Amino acid sequence: MFLYKYFTSNQEEPPKKEASQAKDDFIIVNESQENLPDLRDLKLHDEDQRLGFAIVGLGEFATVEMMPNFKNTSYCKITALVSGHADKAQKYAQQYGVDPKNIYNYENFDTIKDNKDVDIVYIVLPNGMHAEYTIRAAKAGKHVICEKPMANTVEECQSMIDACKEANVKFMIAYRCHYEPFNLDAIDRIRKGELGKIKQITADTSMIIQPDKYEYHKWRINKELAGGGSLMDLGIYSLNAARYLTGEEPIEITAFESTDKSDPRFKEVEDRIHYILRFPSGVVANCTSSYSSFGVNYYRVFGDKACLLLDPATSYTGHNAFKVSDDGRLQLSIQEGNQFAAELDHIAECVKEDKTPKTAGEEGLKDVRIIMAAYQSAQEGRPIPL
Ligand code: NAD
């Protein structure tokens, strides 16, 4: 299968380019020769085959996890950076060989429409900013990949989908687990009937939120920027997994919130939330997320023939899968993959081949709609039909 080419071992890494070396690859066109074609553009699109990405927001996830993985892709390269901090942007521009003329800030971001080096804009900002920057990128005529959760409200999600449709650009939500071999293997086994008829799923995600210690935890406890607490940030992985594992859409949600409001971290967003999803086939998914429990992420899928456990299930690396059946408890041999490279190449391929991304905006909207119903259920103390 296409996605399995992104193994972490046996990966052939292209030699790292220094900024000066990257510059040498371009043919410099004399500015006075206005009628000549832009050969740098030909280099990007024809010879190199890589599409240019603008990274919007140079925070923890972008700089530590995602940007370093561009070197493992086949069709992607970083060609522009968007940041409120010029010094930070310059540092990363040098590291990734980005032309300094392709550094933008949040004010002049819209002028990116004139930049032919940029095909795709990747939004890695706090959740509450996803809608604005997705819409601005679409209006600039750029394809968009946006981090999860898609946005803070259903209305925002819909306006993002509409803007991308109107601009006729591709739109993808960065649900990396859809491009990760252990999760793909789990889906495959379930679809093939290896577990028998699926009865229930349990899934839990947690971490201890420490805004005093980590800069990137600060906005996560601000309702306007985060949209909510542990469910928006972490519980979305379990919710999304329950949907892709069953291949069904839930018909009802019941949720219970447990938040110590005297804890200064939880003045605006929830700490723990427990939610139960009912699916049309009768499957029940029992999920929790927490901002005050030791960090784990796992799920268990119970069938009438076998049970499948992934622990961790939705980490960046280091996944484990076990099958429990009459044959005992078997650790499954699955090769770890590079979900980031697979995900980035997926949107690039969708742009090149005019295909709809597997995790399009509609997928993100479905999760946000269910999350909003979970909050409503917790507040009103009743199940909410979906
Ligand atoms: P972060 O705080 O490290 O990065 C956010 C960036 O936005 C920073 O560069 C910050 O300077 C910038 N920013 C601009 N305006 C801001 C404002 N008003 N307040 C705060 N920051 C502002 O956060 P992060 O952990 O990198 O998360 C960014 C996005 O990525 C979020 O949507 C998050 O859910 C998502 N994320 C996804 C994964 C994943 O596995 N797919 C993992 C972590 C984070």
C-alpha cells in the first residue's frame, strides 16, 4: 500500500542542504529581463516535483515535529514561513533554506497570493486562529492543510469549507493517524473481520497541562484560543479513532465533565471529560480525556472473536499493537512509519492529481460537531442525538 513506504527504518534521507547550497540550485534571472520565464518556478514544479509549503505559526509542533519531516517526503518542501517573530522566522529560514523574501508576518500574510513559490499553506496556529488563516489562505488562492481540531465552532468549520470550495483549492485537516501504519493496520484487521463482530471500544488520552512550565500549554487553557480543554486537544484523537475504527458515524453522545474549578488552570476550559458514543451497528465507544492525569493514549477494540489493543495508539512514534484471542496475547509485528511524511505527501499528491484529501474539511467538521454535542450533553446532563 502507498502509505507503507514511509518506514522510519531503512529510510534513505537526502543529504541535508545548507542554505548557501540550496541557493546554488537556483538559476538567478536578471531582473531586467522581464519577459524571461521564472526558472526558479520551473525548478520547483517541473524538475524537482516538490510543491512549496508556507508554514503559518512556528511553534512547538511545527518546529519540533512537522518541519523536520519535510526531508522525508517525496513531494514537499518548505518555501515560506509566516510568524509574528521576525528573528525566529529568520532563524528557521536559514535552517530550511527558505529565501528571506518569503518570510511573512500576520499582517502582510495575504500578499502570499503573489508568491509562486507557495502552493500549499499549512496552518499550525492555536485552534481559535485556524478559521481566519484558512480563509485568508484560500482567498490568496493557496491550497490549505490545517491542524486539528479544525476550529472552535461548527460555523467556523463550515465557513472554512465554503471558502476553500469557492476558491477551488484543496483543503485537508492534519489528522496524522489516518496516515500511520499501526492505525491503518487496525482498520484493516477490523474490516477483514479478524476481531469478529465489533462490540465496544475504549479509548483514553491524557496529559498534565503545565502552562507555568511550557509556553505551548498557555493558550490551551484560554477558551478563545483553544475552544475547550482536554476534549478539543486530546479527546479528539479517541473520538476520531472510534469513527475510523468502526467506519460508522455515531448516533448519540452522552458526556460527563469533571473539572476542579478552583484549579487556576481550569477557569475557562474543562479538565476531564468522559463521553460515550453509540453507533448504528450497536457498537458503544467509551472514551475519556484528561488534562490532569499522567500522559497516555491508547484504545482497545473488542470483537466477539478477539480484542485489539494499541498502546500507545496515537503517539508520534513507538506504537505497540496486541491481539488477544483464543491463541493468547500476541504482540503484532508492524513496522513503525513516518506519519508526518505520509500526511504531507498526501496533500501534495491530491494537489498534483486533483484528488480530494482523505481527511478533507468535512472530516474535521464531523468531529467538531460531535465535540460540541459532548459539551452540550455534559452541561445539560442528558444524551444528545447526533
Ligand atoms: P504552540 O503554542 O507551540 O504554537 C502556536 C504558534 O502560534 C506559536 O508559534 C505562536 O507564536 C503562534 N501564535 C500566533 N498568535 C498567537 C496567539 N495569539 N497566541 C498564542 N500563539 C500564537 O502550539 P502547538 O502545540 O504547536 O499547537 C499548534 C496547533 O497544532 C494547534 O492547533 C494544536 O492542536 C496542533 N497540534 C497538533 C498536533 C498533532 O499531533 N497533529 C500536536 C500538537 C499540536
